[in-house]
Amino acid sequence: GDLTLAAQGRVAPVVIDPADHDVVAIAAADLRRDLATVTRATPGGDTQIWIGTLGKNAAIDRLIADRRIAIGTLKGAWESFLIASVDKPRAGVARALVIIGSDRRGTAYGAYELSRAIGVSPWHWWADVTPRHQVSLHVAKGLRRFGPPSVKYRGIFFNDEDWGLVPWAAATHAPQEKPLGPKTYAKVFELMLRLKANLLWPAMHKVTQPFNADPANAALADRYAIVMGSSHAEPMLRNNVGEWSAPPDDFDYVKNAPGVQRYWADRVATNAGYESIWTLGMRGIHDSGMVGPSTIADRRATLERIITDQRGMLDRAGIADAPQFFTPYKEVLDIYRAGLKVPDNVTLMWPDDNFGYIRHFPDRTERARSGGSGIYYHLSYLGAPLSYLWLSTTPPALIREEMGRAFDRGARQMWGANVGDLKPAELATEYFLALA
């Protein structure tokens, strides 16, 4: 009663509905390539692989309407999917392995789950992991449910990309585009989907073209269903070191609020239609303290004013309900502890100490907030008193201990890991995202 996906030189073809989301077509194409790589077989036979999102695949929706598949609570679930076997799903098809997603990312994750099951590593391209050849592939009959994930938003932050990622992209991978561009980010987004991540804070040093300087980057992220954000030092999806063109002293909300507001409002206008998480607050232009107010009390009052004004921009753009977060990183944690008031539906993103030890866990009051809590965690760091970039030195046991404590204390809305320029932190990155 089990399904044979590949045997005797033939492998099941992958079938989707053209009306489905772009990311479903992308994941299906990757799965076809993975099946061919593993089996070296030609598509054909009496078994097919059907992939589709609820409400976006007519053939799968008919199976559900005819009660051929019991989807249970899949409808409306966050990033979830089913994998089920169905006999004679339609005329001319003896059996099908059906992958059904609750939403566009759920469907894509389902396709990549099958890729991983046949032996394709998420790092097949980034770390040159060649999958083992298999003459035949079989799937046990039945239905399996995956999701929702434990943490709603899970992702990575590219940082300190000057020595690895950017030079490699510019000289080797994509010399025809200014780094980092769509050709590189397409490989990043594929990796993220294979790791069941959904959030990216893009690279942001001076050597890197700002992510939104090329509109093709944001459009590509939308096709891959990747949620875009920006780091703790880059409010409102702005890359300050690459996009703030006025004098540095003008990045001062006390003296130049209208100029800073225009700078932020322009990004709200261009990116309001995309799925994004908006960073609130303000620090210096590049990972430094806020310019202007000198006392803790003044900084607290200024930050509260800034957050109110930023949320007003989102409201006027019609995206007041878009997810928002505030990170009390470094000196900002002192301002938060001095009584800073952050709106209830804003996620509080708690930082570690740059070396894997979380500085604050949500207390009872913070756990009751509708915006919930998250964690900003370092797997790579450049700064005082010492840096670690070339070796992945964070023990997996420490990641498990600290992130386990965070999860148990309610930090389940958003996890982001600073992965440097991605290599050599592959193992730590995969483990961090697997926990999430």
C-alpha cells in the first residue's frame, strides 16, 4: 500500500496549479530538480506528486470537497502542511502523493520537506553537499501533519559581510550585479525556505548595496514569500549607512524630526504592499547610540515620541496591523529599564550579550503583551571587547539552553540570528532555526 515515487528509471512528476502562488512554482521546480538529481530518472509512471495551497489548487480542492482527504484544522493555520497518499485522485492517475499547504509558505515548506526526506540537504548549494544516489524512492502510505512552527517569525541577519559574502558575490557568483543583488538573494531565499525560515534582515554595511536600492530585491523576496525586516539599528526598513544622504548630525530627531520623518515615510510608501516586519525606535546611523538627547529621561521621552510617529506613518499607509518590533539592544536596554513605554502590540525583541547569553527574559507583565516577545541572538559578532567571525564558536548546547529558556518564558513571536556572512555558521544556523 505504500507509494513508489521512483523505480526502474522513472520518477513521479510534480504537478501544480498555475493559479497558485509564485513560491509554490519555485518550490515545485526545486523539487523536480532534486528528484532528478537523486534518482537520475525520467519523469513518468502512474504516480504523481501534487502540490498546492488551500483555495489555490482546483484539483486538490476537489479532493477535499469530495472528502478524499481530511484536512482537519489545516485551514487558517500558520505555515502548516499535510502530506497524504490518495488512490485514483483523478482519471488516468493511479495514485498521488498530495502536499497541501495552509498558506503559501506552508505549501513551499511541504515541497522542501519531501526534498529533505529523499536526502537533499538544505545546504546542497551553499556547502556543496552532494545527495546520495537512490535507485528507488518509496513513501509509506498515510497522512502526516506538519506545523504550525513553534515560533511565528524565524530568520537570519546578514552582518559583517565585508570579508566573505560580498567579495565572493562580486567576484565569483554575480559579477554582473552590484552586491548584493537578486542573483545572490535568490540563493539565500531558497536556503531559508529549505530551513523553514521566513524572515531576513538583509546585509547592511557600507560595502553592500542597500537591499531596497534595487526594487528587484523586494519583488524577489515577495515571490519567495520571505518576510523582510531590518536590524535593530535600521528603523522602518531603512539602511542608514547606505541611504541617509544628509549630514550625519542631521540624523537627530530632536533637531530634525521633519527630515527624518520624510526619510522613513518614503520607505513606507514604497514597501507598504509587501509582507514586512517594521523595526521601530531609533539609534545612530550605524550601530551606535541615538544622536541628540543626553540623559536617560530625555532619550526615553524622545523614543516614545519616535515610536508614536512611526506607527502613525504605518497607519496612514493602511498597514497599522503590520507586525512591528522594538529591540532594546546595548544602551537601549537601559532606556527600556528606565520605564520606556512600548505599545502593547509591538513585539519586544530581547537581545543576548553578543556572546550567546540572553540579557533579559520576559517577565509576567511582558508575557501578557499582545505583541509577544522575541530574541535577537548572535552566532557571529564584530565589536568590543572581542570579535568572532571566522570560526563558529557558539556551542549548540548553549543555543539550546538559552533559546529553550526564552521559549519557556514566552519568547515565541520572533527569533532572529545574526549569522555574519553565513559561512562558517551553517551548523549553528540550522540548529537555531530547527529549534524555532
